Amino acid sequence: MTDRIRTDFIAPLCDTCRKPFVRRKGEKYHCSVQCRFWPKVDRRGLDECWPWKLRPNPNGYGKFKYDGEQLAHRVANFLATGVRPGEAVRHTCDNPPCCNPAHLVDGTQFENIADRDAKGRTGTRPKGEKNHNARLTAVAVGSIKRDPRGHAELARLHGVSAHAIWSIKHGKTWAHVDAS
């Protein structure tokens, strides 16, 4: 048997860059992670946000399958810097679907929380009367905090549960309202 060069093999072309490539296990259409990832990002100007084009997760972040499911901005940071996905990455633009590496910085969860608090984004729900589910006003809560009557009686008077009154009196809810 003689050594022959196989001439009947035609390498597939990458759907993104159109270069021929050898398929790896599980890969069908793209030659690399970059060619699979970046078409899913709306890349704009250098200073603009680059939003994830596909459906986000419930928190507004893009998701991408790479070593399991990863947040898209972490994969973008990995492709730009070499920092592995799964390590903390913060948005300087405060835009969850943004994948622009210029808007992403390495950081810890502690730094991310401190950044959130410094920018006044603590908590996601509006407080007090601004919450659409609120049944009480700040004035009513102030009077509840001052009122010495029992929880059940105050609950009947204000049309809420006794547990709601307990939570107000113990500072679990409406903590931002003074009793004065």
C-alpha cells in the first residue's frame, strides 16, 4: 500500500469568517469561540455599549454556552483579556447586556457590591409608597410606629396583616420612615 494524499476531503467553512477549519467534537459551524460569540453582539463605536443580541437571562445579562453556561459579558472579557469566564467582571456602564470589553473591568463580588452601593443602586425594588404593591403611606407607617396598640388591632385599622405591623415595628420593612 502506498502513501496517498487524500483529495476527496473538503474542509467546512466557518459561518463567520469563511475560513476552512477542522471540526472539533461538538462544533459544527464555527472555527473558534470568537467566531461563535461575536456575531451575537451588536458591536458599535468604541465608547458605546455593545448589547447582547439574543434573549437575556431574567437579570438582563446575556448568556453563552462556553465551559457550561456563562454570562456573555464574562466571555467577552475573556476573549479580550484572557481572564477565564466565571471570575468576577464588573460593568463600568451599568448596562447588564453590554459586552464591550472597554466597559468591563476585573473585580471581586465585594467590589461590585461597593460599586452598586456607591451609585445608589442598592436593591431593585422601589421603597415605600413608590412600590406599586404598597398599601400604606409614609404618614400611616409613622403613626403605626408611634401607636402602642397591639399588632392585630392596628392591622384591622389599616387593612394589612398583623405580620406587616410586626415587620414595621421591628424595622424589617419601612425602615426609612421615622416614627416622629
